[in-house]
Amino acid sequence: MCEQTNAQAVPVEAPRRLLDGDLSIELSSDQVRDFSPSSSVLPQGSRVFLTHLTGKPLSAQIDAAARLRDMGYLPVPHLGARNFNTADDYVRHVESHSRNGVTTALFVGGNPLISSGPLTEAAQLLAHPVLRDSTIRHAFIGGYPEGHPAISQPALEDALRAKIALSSKVGLSVQVVSQFAFDGAQMGRWAQKLHSDYPGLPVRVGLAGVTSLPKLIKFAVMCGIGPSLAALKRSGTGLF
């Protein structure tokens, strides 16, 4: 799951039919300091995903999650395996979130693709015994509608199967949240296959936030979303 920030995922004038649904947004820990949406735009109880960016102190995410809970939102911290220097760092991080009552997390491999630490993939995080004694009871795992630039499709499917099984083993409910993309038809085919392979598995579709075309292209290149660039070019300014 590529780490990207999006402070404007819920525009002020968003249609009411969207806001009545189970809408979530993604922020960096730094953005939470200035986060004060109207409840008419983002109702309390909504999920706010928190990025886990390379080089950012883990304490910043812990503080941001605590602030969101105090505001009445449901923090969903990203836990990126390759961003932990040691397994003990991961344990302490989960324990700190547990002290603040965090119940949901997104488990990803994280960036960069090469890690100097012992943790390299989300499955290792889900298999760790620290989760059994934590307050985290709900797991989001990453999905890739257009594949992954560095991982084969069979390997992605094997990893998804393993992560679902590991989540069940430690008593976590599981949902898939997709990497963002611009090709709606491809995302629909991907979600349909997931529902066929795993009936009843909830799927949350990731969408890029409101931003400029150059930034959208930058994020797409960073996250390896090659096929969607064609859809972006075809649509042009019609996307906005």
C-alpha cells in the first residue's frame, strides 16, 4: 500500500449521499494538528487512516491517534512492516496504541521496498503474538486493483490468502482497502473477483483526494499505478 496523504478527501460541498455512507479519509500525523472538520462534513465516528511514513517518529502517529479518539473519530493507523527498525519497536508501538484504545489498524509492507530491519511484510505483523493482548480487533489489509509494480499477481494472491488466515487466527475481523486508481472499470473487475473468491469479505475502495492533475500523476508514478495513467490521460480535466 503506497503511503500518500490527502487532507482534502472530503470536500466541504460533497454531496449528502456520499456523506451518509461509510466514508473515511487519510491524513498524515502532522495534518491531524489542524484537523477540525464540521460534523456535517465528516460525522464523528468516521474512520481516519493515519499514514506511517519513513523517517517520521512513531510517537507522532500515537499522539495523532489519541487526538482523533478525543475528537470522536476512529483512528486507523497504518502499520508498515519495513518502517520498524526492530520487532521490539513494533511491539512497543502496538502497546502504545492499545493504551489509547485503538481498535483498528491497516497492516501493510510499507515503503521502501527494501528493509534493514527484521520485518518485511504485513503477514509478519499479523502473525506477531502482541496482537492477541492488544486492543486491536479489526484489521485492514491492502488490495491492488492494478497489481503491484514489484510483486507478481500470484504472489499478491498468495499473500492476501495468508493475511486473511492470519487475521482470523488471532481473532481479528478483516477488510480489504484498495490502493487508489483512476480506472473505475478495472477497480470494479478487481472487487468482483474478490467477492467471488472471498464471499462476504468487505472491500473499501481507495480514491485519490481533490488535488491538482500534476500531483495526481506524481502519486500515481510513486505508487506504481501505471495502467490508471492511461485512464487519467483519457479523462483529462473531466476528472475534476
